[in-house]
Amino acid sequence: MAEAIDTGFYFTSVRHTDTYPTINPSQQDLHNKYVFITGASKGIGRETALSYAQAGCAGIGIGARTDLSSLIPLLEQAAQSAGKAAPKVKAVTLDVTDEASVAEAAASIAEVFPRVDILINNAGYLEKRAKIAESDPSEWWKSWDVNVKGPYLVTRAFLPQMLERGGEKIIVNLCSIAAHLRSPGGSAYQTSKLAVLRLTEFLDVDHGPDGILTFAIHPGGVLTDMGRRLPLERQPALTESPRLCADSLVFLTRERREWLAGRYVSATWDVEELISKREDIVARDLLKNVVNFRYKRVAIVGAGPSGLAAVRALAQENCFEYIRIFERSDRVGGLWAFDPVPDAFQPRYTEAEMPCAVPEELPCVASPLAERAGLHGSIYEHMDTNAGAATMAFTDRPIPFANSENSEKLFGKDNSSRPRSAIVAYLETLFVPYLHYVSFNTTVEKVDKVGGEWVVTLRRSDIFHRGEKVDYWWQEQFDAVIVASGHHTIPFIPSIQGLEESCAKVPEKFEHSKSWRSAEDCNDKKVIIVGNNVSAADMVDAMYTNVKAPLYVSQRTPNTFFDNAWKLPNVQSVPRVTHITPGDGGVVHFADGSTVTDFDKIIFATGYKLSYPFLPFKAVTPQNRLSGFYQHIFNMEDPSLAVVGQIRAAITFRVFQYQSTAVACFFAGRSKPLPDVSEQYRWERERLAYKGPTELFHEIKPDFVDYYGWLREFAGMSTEQAAGELPPFQEGWLESDLGILFEKSAYWGRVIAAK
């Protein structure tokens, strides 16, 4: 998308190859305007003079090295054919590369016209294509003389009378899309046209304050005499008519358009659509020959789905010099990559939430650190998705079809769920083009802003040095950091009296759903599940037939969305756990005074704690909310730090793709601007009032349309989807996302009815 905007092909969704009614010069009124056009003897210059005649220009000055006498009566005829008065025409012999010739032409025009409202620097030259080693120096520099020295000399000569005599004071330089290209053999022409764009900007900087309005226009690919100097195989691409540029010039210069100052446009762009974008063009400072991306070096923390979304979006921008992904495991896929070794249960995970000590001198090798809690995966091998595949996928790459035997039993063939193995294969496939960016087995230990750049302290744990396994520590510097490490790392364990003492005596009786791997582990056991969301419901579904009845489900607040799961056979709902009496058998006490004795297993399906111990500030509140990140993404004090994937109820993985696109466009410097920091903090206050201070602050439902719409708009996408853009939020996405859960509930309902 960045390339499309920069080269000028697709800035408007509507493109033209020939003139069209909106720019018809006979419908324009320039009866009191005076114009001077260089290179007017043929091609675009000739057509431009004719178009200004049709628009009723009071005076038309034409300059060229060759005789222009044959053009003068044609200008009179063009004006008459459009019902306009014949213009006063002044033809001058002009070599734009000769200072004396240019000065004489300017003086001649000043004698005849009361002023010059519009100056068109059209004269151009295209050298014979040749690689630099085979090029003719005189031919090479001729392109620069005509294309750069020419506009400079002409503009310099005409500026005094334009400044002194008033009028519209508009200068237009003919540029080319070649300014944005690097075609072999085209070094002189293409670099000269790039220089024209910069000259246009300097004219705006130097003389914009004096009232001079300067912009550049790409005429399209026109098969003029100059165009015929291109290799034959390239000439079929020259599909635009010379009238398209000529009529566009008349339309754009019929009045001062201040928003064009110092910018470039293309004659192929639809002018009405272009004008509709003028506020956005000014706000984002678009259409200038500037390297405007904010950051060159970007670090991504995590190679899961959100990390994949981030690197895909960055790569698509094609403007970042250095991208690195740091993944603490040995594979991509994040939580979807099955880890057969579960985390050991801990009543508290305080150590895992603390930053570790960093060696004083880096880089270095050091003895391996002890494994920290939370490193192992949080998914079981034969899991099926609870989200429909159609919307779980990135918009541009559907998830290949696959159904597990269990899902077919529950929902029938060709259902929209996918087995875990299909999801991780999907992620692995999409990651292939970016694997060279990834440093595996690498933990991000610290992220600090030092002297305007992010210093990322890293530890790699799979290094053998002098025959011993060691940790390798080093640092890398970045302009921006994307945290895409997910939020399924540190289990949230509620504070329950007696839990720590009981766990110390019988640790095997306690587990978090993150470590749950198989229903068979609970065969004929007395089990209590603590939790009320989808993980709890899935474990109930997996175990209600094989545990020792009843299967207890403890909930602080019942979740009615999963009512049918709590009503399955052998399932008994109980209130929240108040305390646990330690002992070999143990007693679990509930809020209504009831108890369960001699339990075999308590599984906490209670979610996760946000944890970013590597950040230089405390980002997570005691209520488990990420604080200080606008739209759940951009750090309000320093937007070069962004988070992708810290979102709830928002349609995974799709929301990661949209967030990442917004981040990549901002990092590339082509998004809309972020609001003032005070406005960002106001957004946070208003959202706190709306959603509260807990992790529900990050819950997007029911505001999907608004959130996805904001992400698209911020990224600079049109209201209607253009080529290559992410689509607006679609009707049916939410239904697709929740379809499996509704089918599960219906299945559970049938089981309940049959008991």
C-alpha cells in the first residue's frame, strides 16, 4: 500500500486515461487569467495551450525552441469552438537551458501581459536508455539541464513579475511517475524528475510565504515524441492521452488550491476524489517527496499470531530497514504450538512478574537462569477452535479446511471449527517468509528508552560455549517496539484462604487450565472446576462423563452464555470458594456454607494476569488492566512503543491484523496523526467510565464496527474498500466468530434433553 500511494498509481480509487467531463476546459472560466507554457510546440505542452484557450484564458504565452506560428491560429479556433473569446497569444523562442534566452522570454511576456497568473514548466527531455557504465555523459546531463535547470531558470526569471504584479501566482512543474521508480537505464531522467519534486518543495518553502503556490503534476504515460524514446517493449504502457494532463492542469489552476502547495498529483487521479481527500492530505502531509516514515528499525516481542500479524503488516509497508522478532520458545505459533510439558502450579506467580537481574557488561555469556514460571504453552493437543474459521483467519488468507473427528461428532461434517494442528500449520505457513527475522529461544529481559532509541536487552538460552550450555546476553537498538507477547502466560489464581498451605502439602491436587492437557488425567476423580468462561465450559464438556460424579463448577458470578454446559449430566454448580482446609484429603468451602471433602483435583479456569516485566514502567494495574495505551495499542507518552493483541472479545486473529496495520502505517509515517496526548488520556478516562477498571476495559464487544472502523480510518484507508485494503467490518463476522459456541450450546441442550 505504501508503494501504491508513493508512486501515484492508486491514490484515488478512480483512475482515468483520457479526459472526462469534470475537467472539460470548455466548462471552465479563466477569462481573466494569463498563462505561460514552456515546451509548447508539441505533445503535452501543445495540448495544454489548446486547453487553456478552450477555458477562455485572456492571454496565453507559449515558448519553445522551434517555430510556434502554426499554433497561434489553432488557439484562436479552440477558443471559438468553446464559445470563448480568442486569447491574446504571445509566442517566444525559448531554450529553457539558456539563461539569456529565458530572461529575454520573460521580458517579452512582461511587455505584452499585465501579469502571469499561471506558469507551466512543461519542457522536458528523455535521454536514450543506457546503464550508467554505457551512458553518454552529455546525453545524461542533457536530461538534467532540461528537466531541472530549465524549470529553475524559467521560474527564477518569471518570479519577479509574478510577485510584483499579483494575480493567482501559480507555478506548476511537470514531473513524472519515473521520479518514484528505479528502472535500469533510466538514471538521468528518473533522478532529474525526483529533483523536480524537491525543487517544487523548495519553491513552496522559499516563496510560499510570498504568495507563490507551487505544485507538480505527473501527466500519466503519454506516447509523445519523447515517450517514443523509451524501449519498444515499454511503450504499450503509455496509455494516457495528452489531453488528460492538459485538461487536468486547467481544472487544477482555475483557482488557487492552497492544499496543493509543495505537493505532487497525477493527472490520472480523479480530481473530485482527490479534492475530497484534501483535508487528509494536509493533516498527514501526503504527496510530498519526503522520506516520511517515522521509524526504520522495529523490534517485535513474540512470534505468535499477533507477532505474525505485526511482521506481515510491517513487511507490507516495504520501508523498514531492520525488523527483528524475539521469541522465547523454539517455534512460532504462540499458544497454538502444543507444549506437552505443562507449567507446575503455583498459588502465586510473583517471581515470574519481576524483571530479572541483567549482567553489568554486555554482550556476555553467563550460567543459565533457572526456568521461570509461565514458559510452557497453554493449549492441549486435541483442542478444536471455538471461533469460526472464516473470521478467525486473516482477511487475505483463509484457514485451510480440516475437521477433527470430535468436532464432526458434535457439529457434523464441514463445520467451521478447526483442530489446533490446522491452526498452528496455518500460522507456520504464513510465517515462512519472515522466519529470517526471528531469533528463537530468546527472551526479552528489558526494554529501555535511551537517548531517543529503544535499547532491548536479550537473553538466548540455547547456546553452547566451550562445551557448556550457557545463556548469551546482548543488546540491540531500535526506533520502535511492538509488544506482541500475548496474554496467556501468567495464570490468574484468586486469593483463597488456605490455598498456599494446601498446595504445599498436596501440590498434585491443584492445576490451572493452562496446564490441563487431557480429560483422561481426571478419570474417576473428584474434580472441582473454578471459573465461568469458555475454558471452564470446554473442560466440563470434556470431563462430565468420566469424572467421579458430580463434577463441581464453582463460579463467583454465573455466566449464562454457557448455561447449558453447567446443566450437563453429572455437573453441579456451586458458589465461589471461600477457603480450603489443608490436609491430605482437604476440604473446600463455598460461599453458601457447603463443602466438598477428599477432592482429587481443583482446576482453576480463571484466566490470566497481564505481565510485561521487561517494560521500563509498571504498565499493568492491580485490577489487571493495561494502563496508558491509546486504543489498547499506542503508549500515550511514547507511541513508538505499541502493543498488539491485548484485546478481548474482538475476533481473533482478525483484530490482530487490523491493529498491526494501524501500527505499521503509523510507524511508516502515513497514518492519520494520533490525537493530542490530553485527548488520548480523555479517551482512557471515558473508557474507564464505560467498561470499568478491570481487564474488561479491553473488551471490544459490542463496539466492533466502531473499533474496526477506527483502525481502518487511522491507517488511512478509504471509507469504501480500495484495492489491497482491509475490508470494513462485515455483517456476519460476529455470527461466524460465535457460531461454534452456539452450536456447542445447542449440542449440550440436546444432551440435557436426552438425560
